[in-house]
Amino acid sequence: MIDQFENGTLIPEKDWIDYIISLEKDCRSSTKDQVKQALVNSIIKRIPRQRFGIFFSGGVDSTLISYICKKQNADFICYSVGLKDAPDIIEGRKVADELGLTLKQKIFTIEEVEELFKKVIKIFDKPDILRLGVGAVIVAAAELAKQDKINTFFGGLGSEEIFAGYERHLKASDVHAECWKGLKGMWQRDFTRDYAVAKAMNIKVLIPFLDEELIRSAMGIPGNLKINKDHKKVILREIAEELGLKKEFAWRLKKAAQYGSWFDKAMEKLAKQNDFKTKQDYIDSLK
């Protein structure tokens, strides 16, 4: 099902929800080893023959994808963007240096981020804080990669849903049910945004965390093995360590792209500079 999205087709919402419901009905218990194998397979089978890019933040998702691709001797470049001293810039460089990854970064000024926002906002019919923040990170990284004639990328979409990576999973009375609910809601929340960006930028984004076999195996793991009061995505971090990542990289606390890049912080600063009460008011002024 996700192959359609990876190949540039937006899956109808009903088809996506029906697909997830069918997986939920057929869900069976699985083991960590099964999840590990499904994860490795989902990445390896998607490795392109030509050079490709990886949207890289230094978080466990992008680090693990990069690590497995490097083990396969794949030809790729990691890309990260953000303001000076943003967590994803600093941590991304640290991880890349440790693992011997080729990493290209672009450090933005506030003024450059505003120009980026003005460009990205045109992509969306109904731009909001989340769409603009995440979309700006993708667009900025894709533009950086176009200098290398790269238009195919690995992304980490879906990891938070199948491995319980959000705050709402911590607050949920039933983590497992919340994961399934989140997967069903991805079309409205994530697919429409990322499809619009991919189409506008003429790029292809590979999504290994939404591979059918990986969804099946990850969703066969009890919720209490995915999240606790100290850590989210516990089982994924354990798998990352078992595959060879350093503990500090596997267990790094990571915020979403718009926060790790400080683009959201830039949005807030620009709103205040322009005398808007909220970030959404500022976004509306850019239309």
C-alpha cells in the first residue's frame, strides 16, 4: 500500500484506513527479533541503485537508516538543515563524524528562514504551523540535495506511530490502541502534507517504517515494551543498540524536525518581530 505513496501517488484516505483496519484485524503477537529483521529488510529492499539522500537529524530513526545503508555499502549523502547551534545541526554532525557518514548541512539565518517560509507556504492550500514547520525542513533539505542532483530520499515517517513515539502515547490508557488510531490518522495529518511537498519539489521519499511487514511485526509488540515514563520508542532503541549503534545515539532524546531545526523557534520570533499575537496569525499574513 505504501508503495503507491513512495511512487508519487496519494493513496485515497478510505483505502489507507481500510488497509490499516485489515492489518489490525489480522494482528498477531511478534518478537523483537522479528521486528529487527523486518526493519532491516524494509530498509535494504528500498535502497536505490543510484545515489540517494537521507533526511538526517541524528535521531534514532535517521541514524539507524543511515547505519544500515552504510553497512550495505550504499551510495548516499545525509542532509540536515537548521539555525546555527540547533540540536539537529550539532547532533547530526556528531553522529555523522562518528559513523563516517557523508553529511551536508545548511545553516539558516532568521531572514533566510522567512524567505523559505514564503516559498513553502505556496505549496499548501491550508497552511498551518505544523505543515509549514515540517514542510520547510523537507524543502530546505531537498533544495540542498538538488545541488548534488539527488531527488530520492529516505525519511522516518511512521516510526512514531508504530513504536509509540509521541506524548499522546505516554498519556494513553491503551498504548496499542493509540498506535493503531495514529496510523489511521496519518493520511490526514502526514500524507497530504508530504505528498504536496514531494510533488512541488519533484522528489521521491522512501518510507521504510510503513512497510507492511514492519507494521505487522511492530504492532505485534505490547505497548508496555514500546514506551515508559523515561523513554519513548524503547524497543526500537534496543534494536538499534543490538544492531551496533552506540548507546548515546540509540537513546538520544529527539524532538520533531521543526523543533530540532529551530525552524519553529524562528517562526515564533518572526511572529513577534512582526507584531502578531500567534504563529498562525503570522502564517496567515504570508499567504
